[in-house]
Amino acid sequence: MNFNPDIAAIRLGYGLSARVPPPQTADAFLRSVALSVPDDHAVSMDHVRAEQTMLSDLNSLRKKDPEAASVKEIRQQQRQMRIQSAEAVRHRFARAAGDPGGFGERLVQFWADHFTVSGGSPYHDLMAAAFVDEAIRPHLQGSFAQLMFAAETHPRMVTYLDQDRSFGPHSWLARRRKGRDLGLNENLAREMIELHSLGADAAYSQKDVRQLAKLLTGLSFHLRRDGNFRPVMAEPGAETVLGQQYGGDRPASLDDIRAVIKDLAAHPATSRHLARKLAVHFVADDPPQSLVDRLDATYRETGGNLPSLYAALLDGPELWRHFRQKVRQPFDFLVAALRALGLDQQRVLDLPMRQVNARLIRPLTNMGQDWAMPRGPDGWPEAAESWATPQGIALRIDWAMRQPRVLVPKLPDPRDFLQAALGETASEALKWAVPRAESAREGLMIVLASADFNRR
Amino acid sequence: MLSRRLFLKSTGLIGCSAAAHPILSSIAFASAPGENRLVVIILRGAMDGLDVFQPYGDPRLRKLRKTLSAGPENGALDLDGFFALHPRLEPLMPLWQAGELAFVPAVSTPYRDKRSHFDGQDMLEAGTGTDIDLRNQRDGWLNRLLQQMPGLRSETAYSVGVSDMRILDGPAPAKSWAPEAEFDLGPQAQRLLERVYHDDPLFRVAGGQAMEIAAEGIGRTVADAGPSRDVRALAKFAADRLNDQTRIATFSISGWDSHARQPQVLGRALDRLADAVLTLKQGLGANWSQTTVLAMTEFGRTVAENGSGGTDHGTGGAMLIAGGAVRGGRVVGRWPGLAEGDLYAGRDLMPMRDIRAYAAWALRDLFGLSRDALEQAVFPGLDMQDNPRILA
């Protein structure tokens, strides 16, 4: 089927923008993913470490001597970190709002959700932002194995899934500190298999999880220690995961972890799991088998080459045939609204932080997608029924009634807005209803609250 | 008003609005089925039952757990000389003393061995056995209960909060709402939206309910500030609904996954659970005496403490039972013991009974369902065995 730039931007991106037209060919659309590499505003772990070290130094100074550091200085530093993490959220909104096709930014969202980490405190929020800029964005166009290695070994993943608290029971440290009873923590190992690679349906056992947990020991993070591998925490000896033996003949190192990730990535179950997950996210909650099979074959033939998978999504008829079978998640809804209202990257960056909180971050929380705080490491739900709930729709109606008039100086004519938001894809019912609204405000609300706009 | 009516007439909208208007239709409902009330709270993340109800009378507990679950000497409240209640549930002690709080120490769903939160929760909410593929399982056991209830109306059951409650998903009508959702629409905007949603079944139903509930203004639940404000708001909203036509309410409390720093993680979650139960009791007033609260989690955690002051995913776990209708102040069901041979797979608490059996007996005693309906339709394939008599 022919490439349709509007439908591609709605299905694979964040919808149409009143300012920037989407790329006009399939090639240009796929090439635009390259825009989503880290930019000048990227958050780095070096920076996060420096900020948190400063906070932690101030706290310990004050513990020793209340005169040495004031409560005010500590609060100031905490506030500084909170502002930085809110700026990172604003930047995510801005990049998504300004990207012509939006595919790269949606892929950032997809992979960051596949490898879910959470925020929580200002420190963890900043780490989660660094995770996206350091583990996800640089690896959007490589192989899945590279992306997976970057994600699993990033400090935020290591801390989120408790890998920094997992000690080889016979490691040097555990033997030295016998009284402290240091031992394994299986959390990262389990999610690596169950969520990040093979999937829960695959053939693996508790023993594989346990062995992988042993193999992962040593991978760690400490605020004041460089590097992410501490040999003193590593379990000596070889481990066998899914029938393959790793390590044993030399001191434990990150190389064993790289090797097991490469094998997990190459596993046929991983190919099937990712094929289905991509199809579910981008095409339909119950995706056509033809598409899943094509993605699966592409993954296996290319050794998990990600750009080939992206191209395979656009290849067949499914993307166009299953239009509007997905419901936009709250973040997608808000970004799509910003785009339709004509806010580009710069105009979102210019929004004062107070507005970003009131118009974007708080509404996200209310709509059930608290920023960087998914329910668990399986990320956000995909099913339309999870989002198109009475309360979910109510909150979108509420947002659509209140926020557009605060975000733009003058509300557009609802008929123009309908065209900007949905192009030629609007349904007859919506085209009929919008001009009949009592006010521009209600006209915009009807567009933003409609099923047409909330589906993709 | 006149001009709006004329406008509506001219656009042909009047025909589809009045008759199908959800607010009008909801007034004509028959009486609710009975006065008994059920609240199901899903504790997402796997609650460590051994730390919540600490079997300190078993000397093996101290060997398995160096820092956690130390019993009364660490502030836990003795319940019966063998079990002690986690100190953060102290606000619920008056309920225990009044016979309004009980617990089952070792239960689980039929889910085994993979210990995935998500599959575990799916099975808990689906209420099915291992013979059914969870991915094809669309309805939850509370919905199948509704399908068996005479005199059902959509208000009979509510899921509360923005989180997904699969336990109530399915063909029987039920409602869902979050206390945060509020908006004000003029009648014209509402009719236009109804028209726009008309051809999309999902949006037609969910959007219709949104407008109906917002118009009634029942979401304006105010709870005092504080760390558990969101949970108290859910419980307050549920209590308000239950005082009206609703008889079944469900919501979830997450934050139980205590792989590390368990005292802090579990402490916070228990504060929220205690606040939820007490808010229900307070909000329900006299109706509390006809209320049963079941707080269930997807599975328990390892009997041994791990290397980071926490516990990992296990099998057998605890269920908390509260309410004026329950026979409380006691331990329900058997205790497996903590000796190596007593454990499941050498690491987890052995579940002594299927958690669905307790739910099934509660449903029978609360709503009068037959054993056949429960074992075949609500919990297909379940053998309920003898009545644990959790209701007074």
C-alpha cells in the first residue's frame, strides 16, 4: 500500500503538527529517526553524580557539624536537582512536539518503556533522564544486543532492579563480611529474561534466573566509585544460563555479561517477543500475524538490526489497514495536542516551569501516566481498554476544556484546528460536530476529546 | 433554553439524546441486590506476608531472617502468642480486638515457579487455573460474579482509581472512576460528544459513563493531605458508592515489591493499607457491619531475607480480611511451618490452600451464589472444599 505521510505521522509519531509537515516519503520518514540522537540538553550520569555528590556532601557535613552546612544550602541543592529533572521532562515534550515525523521520539518512548526504569526522588528522576539520553538515544539505530547491553548496564537500571545490592554468595566481599550475610538479589536477572529478552512465555526455569543472577554479580553502581563493575562483588566460577556456560576460566568481568546479553538477544524467543511487542505498540493490540511474522523474520535475518525492523513496520499493508486500532497513551495525547495547537520545540522550551507542571506534568499523573513512575518494570499497559476508561476520557475532556486557551495566545478556529490535527483522516461525524460547537473552546475540546484524535 | 432546543431539533440530535441519555436511564434502576458489601483490594508487587503477620513463635524464622520480622521484641504486636502484627499496622489493632480483622497466613493462586508479578497478578484477577492461557483470558472473577447475580445494574460494581483493574473486566456492566476526574460540560457540548463517540463502541461506553458520572458530581471526594492521600481518596470514594447502590468495589495499592530496604518499602505500603481500611470503615458508618474487605496479593516472598535487607519473589503469601461482617480476631487456615521440608521448592512458604477458595466461600456467604456457579463459572475448575467460615 502507498506511503501516507499523515497516517505515518499519526501512527508512528505523535500526530500532525500545525507548523511542521511530516516527511513525505517512507525513506525520509525512516531517516528522520536519526534526529533523535542525544542533543545539547542531554543529561549525563557524570552530571547527575556531581549534583548528588554535592547534596550528599552537604548532608554529611551537616551531620558532623550543624554549623558547617545550612539547611538552606541543602534545600537549595535539592531544589536545583528538582528543577533540572523538570527541565528534562520539558525537553522530552519539546523534542516530541517539534520532531517532523515523530518516529524517532516514539521509538525513544518505546524502548525506554521496554527497558523500564523509574524516577521517584530528584536524584532518581535525573538518573532516569540520563538513562534515556545515554542508554536509549545513542542506540536507536544499532542492533538490539547493543541497546540491551547499554540499558542493562546503565546505573539507573542497575539501581532500579537492585543489581547494586546483589553479591555473589562466595564473592570476596561476602566472604570478608560474613556477619552481614551479603547475598544474591534476583531482580535484574529475572526481568532481563522475562521482560527484556525471551518473554515470560519462553522455556526457561528458575535455575536459569538464579544462574544469570550469579553471572551478573559484579555489575553495580556506587555514587563515589567510577565504573560499573566491581570484581569484589562477583561470584567466582562459571555459570550456565539456558544451557550455555559463561566465565569461570578467568576473573569475572563485564565481558561475560556482554556475552550472555548477546546470546539472550540472539535467542529465537527474543525475536518473537520483540516482533510481537513492536506490532502491538505500533499497529494493533491484537496484531495481524503476517506483521508479527515479518518482524520476526527480519529480526532473525538481520541479527536484530533495529533500522531493518523499523522499515519492516512500514513495509506491508498492516500499518495502513489497522489505522486507529490503538489508543494514544496520556503522554502521546498531550504531545499530539501541543503539535495540533502549533507549539513547536522552541515554544515548548519557552513555557515557564510553572506552566509545564500545571499543564503537562500534573495532568499526566492524573491521567494515570505519572512521569517516569510506571506501575512496575513491565512499563505502561498497551490495551485500548486500559486508557479509554471513563476516568481516562473524563480527564482528557477536562484537559481539552481548560488548557488550550492557556497554552496559545488565541484559540484557532475549530474548523482549522480540526484540519491541523487530523488532516484528511477526520470522520464524517467529527466534521459534522465541530462547526456546531457553541464556542471555539468547545469546538477544540470536541476535536481533542474525539475518538479520532485519541486513537492512532 | 428555547434557542438551544430549536438548534437541537434542526440538527436532528434530539432523537438520539433523551432516550439514550445515561443520566435519565440510571434513575429507573431496580433495587440493589441485598445489603452485603464486598471490597477487594489488590496489593500489587507481592506483599511479604511473613513480615506483615510474623510467625515469631517459629524459631526458624530468626535463622532465615536476620534483620526482618523479629516479632514483638522489634515492636511487632502480638496477636495470638505465635503470630505478631507488623508495627506499621498498629492502627488496625482495634479491629483485631473487635473481631473485625483476620488473616490467612499461607495461600496463593495456582500460579507457580516463574514468579512474575504481571502473570501472577493476571492470574489473581482472572481467577482461573493453570489450564487456561492467561493471554486469552479477558474477564476477571468479579465480572464473572456479576454475570451470576440477579438484579444486576451497572452501579453494582465499581473499580476505583486510574489503574487497570482486570479483576472487573468482562461483559457484565460495571463502572470505573477515579476521584480526580472532574469536568463541567454544557449540554450542547455533551450531545455533540455523544454523537462523535457514537460509532466507536469503546469510546461510546466509556465516554458516556464519564459524562454521566461527571454530571452527577460524585467524584468530588476530598481527603486531607498526607502521604496516603490518594489511597484515602480511593477508599472514601468507594465507601460513598457502597453507601449508595454499589455492593462491590475494587481498587489496588501498589508498592509492595520489597527487594531491598524492606522496612521502609513495606512500612510505607502498610501505612497505605491501614489508611485504606480505616477510611472504608469510617466512610461506611453503619454499613461497615455488612462489609467484607479482602486484600490479596499475587504471591508471597522468599522465606529467607536476601543480601540487601529485602526478600525476593516467592509463592505462598498472606491474605488480609477485614470488615464488620467477618469473624475476625483469629488466624484462618493452616500454617505450613518453616522447616526445610515444609517449604515450597526449598525457598518459599508452602501455600496451604488456593486463595480462590476463600474468595469463593465469601461470595457464597455474601451473595448467595451456588457452589456449582462458583466452581464452574466464577472460578472454573476450583474445588472449594470445606467452608473456612470467614463471615460471622
